[in-house]
Amino acid sequence: MSHLSWGLLFVIPVVIVLLVLLGIHPLVSITLLGQVLLTSQVTIPTLAIALALNVGGALSYLVSPFEGAIVLISDLADVPPTTVAIKYNGWFGLWFLLLSTVVIYFFTN
């Protein structure tokens, strides 16, 4: 993991979202991933890791088809939850991920 260095700021939220899409709760994935990262030999500050974990949590609630608000909106719009989560919130989530990664990099560097 030490070879990724600042690339971890992008990888951490993506891994959290992938785990959420597999059905693992965001708080569980953030806790487990945070413990692994904080005990490993990474070269980025712990504040950057914590902020990336928070971005991953926010992003996972945005694009998870299992989230209560997504299910409610899909029921009201009469579309599947995956359509709301991926199609409607996907572009916003991608821009949120990219901008958050840049902000974290400049904030902690």
C-alpha cells in the first residue's frame, strides 16, 4: 500500500463504495478499512486517511441502492433503486469524489 501513496485518497472511497454495493454497511467497512490503513506503512497523513474515509462514507450513502432515502425516492418515482442510486446520483457522486480528492490533497499537503 505504501506504493500508492497519495493515490489512496482516490482508492479508499472507491473501495468503501464497492463494499457497500456488495451489501456491507458503510460504518463496518469504514471501521475495518480505517484500522487496516492506520496500522499499515502508508506515507500520507492520518488526517488525509480520515477525510478519505469520510468521503467514502458520504459517497456510499449517495450511491447505495440499499439506503432508505434512495428506496423512498425510487418508490415515489416508480423506478428501481439501482436507477436512482447509479443513474441519477452517479454523476454527482463521481464529481464529488474527484473534487473531494483534490481538496483533501491540497488541504493536507
